[in-house]
Amino acid sequence: MQLRLKLLSMSVAGFAAMAGLSSAQAADPKEDFVRQPAPPGFQVFVNELEGPVYADAQGRTLYTWPKRTLRNGTAGEDRGKPTCGNQPSRESSGTQSPYPGGFTMPEVETRPACTDLWPVALAPADAKPVGKWTVVTRPDGSKQWAYEGFAVYTSALDKRPGDVLGGTDLGFIGEGGAVRNPVGAESNVPGQFRVHTTMTGRLVTLRDGLSVYTYDRDGRNKSNCNNECLIDWEPVLAATSATRVGEWTPFERSPGVLQWSFRGRPVYRYIEDSKAGSQSGRDIPGWRNVYTQMTPKPPAGFTVKPTIVGMGLGDANGMTVYRHVCTDDAPDQLSCDTPDSPQVYRFAMCGGGDPELCLKTFPYVIAPASAKTGNQVWGTLLIDPKTGKPAVAGAAGALNVYTFRGRPIYTFAGYKGYGDRKPTDINANGWGEANGGRNGYAAIIYRDIFETRDGYSMRGGGR
């Protein structure tokens, strides 16, 4: 079945319709999770983008740093072996880059240590394992909590309880670095299902990654998809011994045959979906993807519009919005896409090292002084345009810019005639080193219409 796309941009008021949601699904429920044993004081917050995540007693989200194979080596940590240290990395490692290691890192005199940005989740000397939580010994002899064997840290970027600004499950762009992952509480779904973080919301799929859907004509725990309907749609059946799991209920579809429903809505698989992450079934009138919760809408005035790679975010004029993606090529793999990090990486990609040219090539998306977002995904920030770093209130020339996950966002005005000229353009997607993965720009995409990747990571189980 060919995908059906609206040809006109939509305002954020059409966000739920773009996501294929019913009014009931868009009513802002939060994802349920499995209550499991955890160390004393640890708790779960349901983040608006990442869903349920573990936090320490102060509400600081917990992260792991699993080892990842990069272009010229590996980075990250093995199970049971924390390596995020107390001394700053002063030279590049060469594991990400085509260049050899040994280059002096930017702003080396003030470069923080790994543990400055990733404080250790210390465990008491007499701490005992609890469920999936264990205790590992750091090189200095101190004890650290670990989850499924991986040492656990908090992030200096997180300011409010439940923030998840340090890392994300949204997936990698190109050859990204060894990023930190939030420790997610297990989604409370039957074993046949998984939940994934996407720009639209926490998407439910089968274990193989194929999407599941609901049908507008169904009743509560009652399927009206029969006869010809079953040519294209397959009910997701439950075992005859199945019982209720959180918001999931097995109901009798026909004598002796049980089907799963989520929040009272029967769920199905679309026969023509063949790739993990495909959402083509929601293009059929009356059929909708299943989400445990929705991502907060972009700020007022933004648009969601079609591009050649999918439904992307546009500014008030419909021009494609980009985020800067950057992980530095040092052993500790610190992020370099935040306003507090060295801006030389971004300046190199957007203006050959010239901040003034950067402002012209990739201008910030300016926010009105009165702009309010009211959530932990979208925000505003004062920026010094000359340095690219945060400015204090009242500073001369400071710009009030929109942010996504605490990072400024941009449009692509271009250089020497090459740039985005109309809303369907997306010429800076993948602009930068390693297709933008190590240091570059990525468009904010809500749906990949070509199904090569659909905006979420397939890492782990149950997340």
C-alpha cells in the first residue's frame, strides 16, 4: 500500500492527527512501568520524551555508558569496569575520527573531567545487590552502583527531577560516539510487545519491531474487524492463559480466541508492514499507531511538514529545523553539542571556524521574549551569538533562542547560494563529519516516510 501524505504543512494543532492518534490517545496519559527492586532512595520518573527512567534520591536521572564500536576502535565501558575518571582527557583518541589520536583537545585548560559532567552514583561501602542493581569497584577503590553490570552515573546537564538531557534513546545519526543511555524502568507490557522512544511519542511495537495499531470502529474490548478487514489486518492474539498486564487486557475475540487490547482498544498488525519501525498502516483511514504516551508538542508557531526524508519540523515560516549533534573524539567521549561545551566544533561545521558566518549559515530559531513551553523537552535560552555560549539576562546582543533537550535549534540559510529555500528543502540533514554523526546537523524528523529508519533506536529489550 503506497503511503498517503498530506502535501501541506500543518501547525502543531495537527500534531495528534499527524501521529495517527485518536482524541483519547492524545489525552496525555503517562506510560506504566514494572515496579522492581532498586537500591534505597532510587525512584522512577516518567520523562515526557524517554518514558519511565530511574533516578537517584535527589531525582537525578541515572545513565550507563555501554561500550560501542567506533570507526577506529571502541569507547565506553565494559560490564563491571568503570573507566569514567577524575582526570580530564587532554588529547584526542582517534577512535571516531579519520585523523590519528594525539591532538590537543579544545579549551584544554578548562576541560572538565569525565566525572565532572558524569558524577558517579556512589554506593555505600556495605551496599548489597538489589534485583538488576549490583555494586562495582572503581579504580580508586570506591563503590559504585551498576545496572545490569554497567556502572551508573548522573548528568551535570540535568537540573530538575526527571530531566533527561544527558543522553537519549532517540538513536544515532551516522557514526555518533559512545553516548550515555538513561536507565529505563521496564515498560509494563505483555511479553509480545516493546516500547520505543520516538519524536512523536513512546511507540508500541511487537518484539520484532513491527508496529501495532488500533481501529476507530472497534468498541471497548470488542473487535469489529472481520471478514474483508482481516485481509489487511491481523489481530494480535494472546495466549489462552493470558491475564491482564497493566493497561493491557486479553478479551475474547471469538469463542476460545483471545486478543490483546490497550486501554480498551483492540490491537492489530498491518499485513503489509515488513520492516521494523514501519508505520504505513496509519495511512489507512480509521487506523492509528499505539503510543503509551505522547511527546510534548513543539512550541506554538512551529509546523510539521513533508520533506523528501519524512515529516519534519519547520519554523513559523515552514523552514526545516535542525539540531547540532556532536561527541568529541576523546577517550571520555564528552558531548560537544551543548551551549556550555566548546563551540569550535560547531563553528568548524557551520562557518569554517567563523562565528559570524555561522550566524548567517545556520541561524538560531529565535524565540519571543514571552515564549513559554512548560515541559522538559522544548525550552528557551539566552545565547551570546559571538561565543555560542549562554548569556546572562540583559547582556547586550544576547539572543533568546528555542531549544530541544537544552540544545539550541537552527535553520539552514546556507552559504553562497546553497541552503534551504523552500519548506520542503532539507539540504543540511547529515551536514558535517561522518554524515553529521560525530559533529554536524540533523533535521528533527517525526516520521521517516521511506522506512529506512523511523526515528527510534532498537537498542535493548522492553524499552
